Amino acid sequence: MERMMRRYGAATLVAGLLVVLGASATKADFLLRRAGGSFEDRFTSIDQTHWQRGDGWSNGTYMGCGWNARNVAVQNGRLALSITDQPSAQERFSCAEYRTQRPYGYGTYAVNLKAVRGDGVMTTVSHYTGPPFGDPWDEITFGIAGKDTTKLEIGYVVRGVGRRDIVIDLGFDAAKEFHTYGFEAKANRIAWTVDGRVVHTAEGGLNDLPQSPGWFYLKFWNGSGQSSWLKPFKYSGRPLTAEIAWVRYEEDTSALSN
């Protein structure tokens, strides 16, 4: 659990609606109905009605950068998330976070992206809700560490307890070209996918898997060097940029009527 907290830092992120511990099926259904519906964004511009850029803060000591709104941009029809040598939030470097303005529930999430190779950096995608709103931490996540861009790291958290920390061999270099990564979230199953192929699943009951609507996060950041799993970060003298071509969410409408 501690390792997962260091990796994704979700416990300090802005969060929202949650199905609370012990909630009935009726309560869960009510909360899910308040979540956002299906959407797709191909990033022709920064859409502030749908997304929010992190700015002026850092997730914690495991990070060596602060979120900076200027590090999130649209360039050539793609979302560009950058690490630069501009100080932010009392950190030496600036990094990028882009999250939805509202939470989303069960369904299929997909992101077409190209990661960045380089020690100390991490490209991550998270579906999160948690303590900043006084709620338990629920999260589904995956990421690509720059130290080895042939691997995908996946995990999930249920009410503050990390249940998995899995590394998948991609069979390709995620920093060389765009690929589609995602997951399908249901009440009793999570299936992580790469280019439409299921690479890992987690199954269980309502107490075993995340059940909460969560905000969808796209992040690119560098570590502080305190953790060996990322390796120390050394700035090359020029910005590093992870690119995202599109994001898609398909709502599982059957979950709203059951």
C-alpha cells in the first residue's frame, strides 16, 4: 500500500462523490446516476468546462515537481503534458495534471497516448476519489515509468487499501508510438486493456473492488529521487512531453438500472 501511495499520490488529489462504506444498492445507484455520462475528447483545445489543470501544488514528498497549468497544452491536435525546469509549488520542476471537472462511474475508459522514456519520470492515468472530500480512497490506475517504457504498471485501491501492484510486459516500447490503454470497470470486475486486448483482470464483490464514481486524471510528473523504483531524475536541459491523442469514456448504462 505504501508503495502504491508513493507511485500515484492519489490520497492528496482533489476528489468527489463516493459510495460510502456500508451503503445500500439503492444509495450506490443514486450516486452513480449523478456521475457524468459518456464522452470523447480529441483535444482540439483546452476545454475548461470539462477539464481542470492542476496548478500551484504538489502531491507530496515523493514528487520532485509541482503541478503547473502552463505545462498542460494542446499542440498539433494532441494534449501535451510536460515537465519543465520552471519552479512550482516550492519544487524545482513543473509537471502536468489534467482532470475531469466531474466524476464518472462504471464503464469503459480508454486513452491513446505516447509515454516518455527517461529515468525518474512517470506517465499515469487514474480514476480516483478520496480523502480530500472526507471520503475513503477508491482508485483504478495504470502508468508507464520512464525507466522502462516496455512495462505497464497497474493497480487499484479499495477504501484506502491497495489490492494489487502488477507489472505487465507490453511487448513494445510505449515511448516510440501511440497505443491505446484503458480499463473496463464493473461492480464485480476490472479488466485492464492494451490496444483492445485484456492484459489483467481483478474480480470480486462490492467490498473487494472500487465502487465509487471518480475523477479521471491524466498526469506526467517526475519523482524526488527518494524512491528506487523510479530511479533518480536528471533534467536534460529541455522539456519532456507526454502526448495524448484522445480520451474516451463509454458509460455502462446497465449499472444505472440494476
